[in-house]
Amino acid sequence: MKLSIIVPVYNMAKDKKLEYCLESLVHQTIEDYEIIAVDDCSTDESFAILKRYEDAWPGRVVALHSPVNKRQGGAKNMGLARAQGEWIGFMDSDDWAAPDMYEKLLKKARETGADMVG
């Protein structure tokens, strides 16, 4: 696996913010990657949305659920424990990525030999 993208999620169902984020991630121009979305004990429909994406994109989207609120750092650590990628990316659940963002980042890392790109 080339890349694991970790998305901590807490109460992002309103206004389709979570769907907007996930849509931008499932349509990246690279092939060898996974999206690990960690619901951090949301009280809205966020986890149900994550499960729908996991069902629609098997092998690409992994939906995890924390039964207790671990805050953003704890949710990221849950995702890191599950990650299989050579590279790790983080995306906030109210953000989105251009379709070629991760392709460009990985290309720059290869070209420069960098340990981290942004």
C-alpha cells in the first residue's frame, strides 16, 4: 500500500460536509491508497455516512468507530494503528482535496527524496 489517508470525524453530517470531504478523497488520481475515517463518538449521523462509503468503496474506505471521545489526536492514533501505507496523509473532515493532490505530493516526495511533503 502506497498511501493511507486518515480522517478524524466528529459530528460532520450537517450540510453534507463529510460527504464533500470523502468524495474528494475517493476520487483521487492515484490507485494504491486507503482512506481510514475514524468516527470519534459522534452524536449525529457521521458514522452511518462513513459506513455507507465503506460499503460503496470496499478496500478503499475503512470506517472505524471509537465508543469514547478521544479527540482529534486520539482518533488520528486509531487510524495510524490501522494504516498500511508507506506514506501517511491526514485530512480534516471539513476539508477537501483536489483530485490530483496526493498524486502531486507523492511525486514531489519521489523527486526530492523528502521524508515529508506538503
